[in-house]
Amino acid sequence: EIVMTQSPATLSASPGERVTLSCRASQSVNNNLAWYQQKGGQSPSLLIYGASTRATGLAARFSGSGSGTDFTLTITSLQSEDFAVYYCQQYTYWPFTFGGGTKVEIK
Amino acid sequence: EVQLVESGGGLVKPGGSLRLSCAASGFAFSTYSMNWVRQAPGKGLEWVSTISSGSSDIYYADSVKGRFTVSRDNAENLLYLQMNSLRDEDTAVYYCARDGFRRGYNWFDPWGQGTLVTVSS
């Protein structure tokens, strides 16, 4: 099973800041990596797929990069609505696996 | 508008059974693979099962293999998850999610609102 490790577990930041979230796979998943955002009490929603392709309608302040085992999600100029939990997921190997999540909270 | 609506959750005793449903609308249901993902209270996401568009390919997480059965009715645009021999650790919100692309097995988009399953005596 591919283990997805996200860091940090919690990130405290202020509105307007640039933040970078990390996701590492235990072996190469090529670029078959997705990022999801989950706000409190809501279902997850897709942000990024193919490691770097933004979902339809996603704000340009979100960007994804990486390939193989190391991936990042960057949010430039954090907005109030961006405070949430972010998960990465690999979809190369069964079972498809998620990272443990990074909570982005208000500093 | 693409919509996924889960139902069937509730309180069940350990060892009991429950069947979840997911009603799909707004897209060609029969052409997409579908997925179940769960989230235990206060925890992260766990993939549970995937079924191909025509039901020929089915995948399960080891944690539910032999106890859960996924199926679909393409004529009625419905996805199911039959859960037997339920355990305390199966307590979670269960989401159905569409595959993000018509071919292969990919990211999940969109997700339903989820249905809560509580296993407790």
C-alpha cells in the first residue's frame, strides 16, 4: 500500500500570506495525485488533479506541483474561505490512498 | 447540475447490516466509475470501494473486503453499498464520489454530502 504523508499536520497563517503544503508518497505515483479541500461539516471538494491541473472554476491562487514522490499545494494570498483541511490522494495503485490531511488555521 | 445524494445511514448494532444508496443526477451515470469513501469522526478520508461503469471491475479496501458489497443500477442511476458484519470501527460518514474522468480510475469529483453510519450497541 502506498503511504501518503502530509506535512505539516497543522499550519497557522494569516490572511494574505502564501502557504505551501507538502505531500509525500512512499513510492512513485507518477503525477496521479489529487488535492481536496474540506471545510468544517462539508464534504471534500476537488482542487487539483494530475498533480498540477486546477479543477474547473478554482481560483488561480491555488497551484499544485511535483511528480513522482514529492508534491506541493501552494496557496498565494490566503483568503478567509481557504481556512480548511487539505488532503492529497494518489490514484496510481490500489488501494487508492489519502494523506492524513493538513489543517490550515487562522493565526 | 451534477448531484450525488446518499441515504440509508443510521444506527446499527455490531454484527448488523445496512445498505447505503447514492442517487446520481445531472450526468451520464452509466459511463463513469463510482466510489465510496468514508471518514470516521474527527479523522481523515479512507477509500472504501470502486465499481467500474459496467460493474465488471470492483475493488475494495482490505478493511471491508468480504463484508461490504458495492453494486450499481445504471437504469436507475443508483449506487449501493451493502454493509454486513458491521464493526465499531465502521462508524463514519460515508461519501459516494464520481470518478473525475470517463476512462480509467482517477480522482474523485464530485462528492455527495455523505450519510452517517453509527455502529454501537
